[in-house]
Amino acid sequence: MPSLSFDARTHLLVLTGAGASAESGIPTYRGVTVEEGLNETDRERLSTLHGLLDEPARFWRVFSGRRAKLLEAQPNAGHRALAALEEQLGDRFLLVTQNIDGLHQLAGSKRVIELHGNLLRTRCTRCRRPAFADIRQYERPPVCEICQAEGRANDPHDQPWLRPDVVLFGENLAPKDLERIEAFLERGARERLVYLAVGTSGLVYPAAELVQQAHRAGAETFLVNLEPAVNSDAFDHFIQGKAGEVLPELLATSA
Ligand code: NAD
């Protein structure tokens, strides 16, 4: 295994994807299809806002099932190794996750950017009420009570549905998150920068481009993944294996 060493100047930017939670029992993007009996077309359609607007009952059935799964999940050794390292690095550590499961925070990580949101929060598709913590599983698609009270739910064909507070396909990421990553890379570039991607296929943008951004900032780059990712070649080091097995060793030997 290549060695990853840290000194007092090292800044570590981490990107995690669905593979980081696979050992916690949460299926990866591809695994979801198999588990939920969805074909590729359904899976993609139900990952968009149109999926919700066209088939709200089906959309919420699928997302409620995913919520139920999250509520049973616990962080694994990979999540814990990252949280332990953050304790040592403090502000020289930043964790960017594509996962919507909240498991990094449950393991104790604090400096976390949830690039794609969090499935255990809900917001309205219509009004600007802030997202709220929500673990409910809905048998019927939920309508926003505020919009209802204010008369915006009168048209049965155009309901103000509630939606999970996650970034669906075709939606933009929060600019403030991208700025925070940029600022971290700039700070790290002035000292020493390491970039580590874990459990991510390299197919979802713009997260998949972070490795190039990190390289431009002078980072040494590592990928830990069960299988080669589509962008494995963009990394200086590729460590093939399970996050829960590789990370405790890779991060403990070095900190
Ligand atoms: P992906 O599902 O496209 O790819 C996961 C990658 O992880 C694969 O390359 C696989 O080889 C690897 N992997 C599987 N098990 C692993 C393990 N134990 N250790 C290390 N690697 C492992 O995931 P992605 O690149 O994150 O993109 C999927 C999209 O779907 C993201 O946008 C994400 O928001 C969403 N998603 C999130 C969750 C979650 O929150 N846990 C789960 C499924 C999908």
C-alpha cells in the first residue's frame, strides 16, 4: 500500500461516494437498482424532479424505502477512521461527501460538505421554507402544509409536493459549497495538499473533476475504491479494496 504521511503543514481534502457507505449496508447507486427492482430507466427518472412531479406516489415510495434503510445503518470503520483523523488535523481537514446518508456526521466528522444534500431532511418544491429534519416514510406523497394553508394546493394537478433535500439529477450544487472547497484548496496549495477520494465511481460531475482541481493546486492524490473507477488514471495512487478495511490502515499509519 502506498504510504500517506502527514506533517504539521498537510491539508487533506477527502471526497467520499456511495462505496464509503457500502459496508454500512447502504447499496451503491448501481446496487440500489438491483435491491429496489428498478430498471435503469426508472432509476434515472426517479432521480429527477420530473420523476417526483410525474409520479409522486412512486417517487416517495422509493425514497421512503431508502430512508428506512438509512435509519438502520451505522457508520463503518472507514467513516470512523476519517473522523479520528479530523480530530488530529482540525481545520486542515475537509470532507466532501456525495452521500446523502449522514453517516460521516454520525461517526463524529464535523467539517463536512454534503454536496448532494441529506435524505433525512425534507423541503418544499414550491415555497422557500427552510429544509427540516425528517425521518418519516410517506405512504402517500406529502403536500407542503404551509402552501396548503396559504392556498397554493388548490389545483389537484399542480400540488406543492414536499421533496427530500437532496440534489436530484439536473440540479445545481450549492455555490457556497464549491467556494468553500476552492478556498480550502487555495489554503492547502500554500502549504502541502493531499487529496483522497473514497468509494466513488468517477461518473458523477462535478465531484469527479475534483481530482484535476486538486492536481492543479499541487496535491498528491489517492483513490481508494473496490474496483477501478473511470478516472483511476487521474490519481497518483490507486489502492484497490474496501474503504472499511483500507482506510483504518492507510490513515492510522500516517497520522
Ligand atoms: P457509485 O455508486 O456510482 O459508485 C460507487 C463506487 O464505490 C464503485 O466504483 C464501487 O466500486 C465502489 N465501492 C463499492 N463498495 C465499496 C467499498 N466497500 N469500499 C470502497 N469502494 C467501494 O457512487 P458515487 O460515485 O458516489 O455516485 C453515486 C451517486 O448516487 C452520488 O451522487 C450519491 O449522492 C448517490 N448515492 C448515495 C448513497 C449514499 O448516500 N450512501 C448511496 C447510493 C447512491
